[in-house]
Amino acid sequence: MTIDRDAMFRTVILALGIAAAGWFAGDGVARGRAGDRFVSVKGISERMAQADLAIWPLHVVTASNDLSVAHAQLEGNILKIRQFLAHQQIDTTQAELQDFSVTDAFANQYGGSDRATSRYVIHETVLVRSMQPLLVLKANQHLGELVTAGVVLSSGGEYGSGGPTFIFTGLSKLKPEMIAEATARAREAAEQFARDSRSQVGGIRQANQGVFEILPRDQAQGITEASQINKTVRVVSTVDYFLKN
């Protein structure tokens, strides 16, 4: 039997090539799977903050069968409100008059004049804007003094219940520090997971800064963030880290 050495050589070379190709392909799959290993963690950062702006609408209402009398009463009540604010050390130059309206009960086609106690009802809002929320909070607690003075106030309308709205405007100053803290805490969580899984933390695969929230300091049913002068600022960042063996 004659052995074709050239054919055997070609067969050996082909076998080696197939084996090598299989090794490289297998190595590529292993590397690909290793690159897919990652952990998704969250980092939270919170700060206590106090409102630095207060918006306080005072809705005034007067009623009379004589329009001029009702209007005179309205002007007198607005004067009493300005005096009250000044007594509470609130800058009255920041108080604006808005939403003036007059209702004629006799002009209401769905109601007869015998149903109306007063023909004319006048509404107007004194909108207080103050950069001293603590003074507004204190003044709101003494609002009964206006009622004693004969000022009739109504609630509701465009500004909700009519109480002060407390706003925190310093969020932009807190953002850099809070983002850095949230990211650092996410890294700590990833490192803890890596230690537990006997891995090492690699680079960032994906990151989501998260949305900043301004929450009421005292979170309970019926309490809104806008009604509290003290608030909690929170951000939760989500970061995906690659894991290495």
C-alpha cells in the first residue's frame, strides 16, 4: 500500500486549522459572556432644606346691595390687610392685587332676587410674595386678627386652599454635591456585591442620574410639600458596573 505523503500532510494541516478555528471561536464566546456580566445598583442622596420663598394669597370678599358700599368695604379691608402685614414685618411692597371680580346676583338668570341676601359680591386677591417664609408662617398663625377686624376671607381659587405656599429655589446649588454622593454610594453597593460574588468592579456600563425630588419633611397622609417650610431633597442614581473575575 502506497502512502500519499502530500495528501496526509494536507489532511493534518486541515485538522490543525479546524482545531485552531474552534479554539478562537470558543475564546470569543467566553470573552463575550464575560463582557455581559454586570451589576445594577442604586445610590441615594438626601438633604434637608428650608423654603426660601413664600407665596400667600389672601382672598377678600365683600357683599352689599349697594355697589359703591361693597367697593368701599373692599378697599377698607385691603387697607387692613396691608396694615396687618406691616405689623407682621412683611414687606407690603411685594403684595399685589389680583383677580378683581364683581357678581350681580340679580343678573343670574338661574336665581331670583329673593334668594340673594346681597345683590353685589366683590372678590379680590391680595397676593403676598416674600423671601422671608418664616415671617409668612408666623403671620398665617395670627390670621384670626384680620377676622376680628371684620375682614372676610374666602378659601380656594387659583392658589388652592388659600394658605401659604412654601418654595425651595436652591436646588441647583445642591445638585453637584448630591449627584457625587449618590454615585459614590452606588459604587459602594457595587463593590459590596462584587465581594460577595468574588468578583471585581469594572468600568461603568450605563448610568442614570435620576430625578431630583422635593418632598415634605414630615410625610403623612394629607400633608403636601408646598404647605411645609421644611423639606427633604432626594435623588436616586442608577449605575450599571461591569464585573470582572
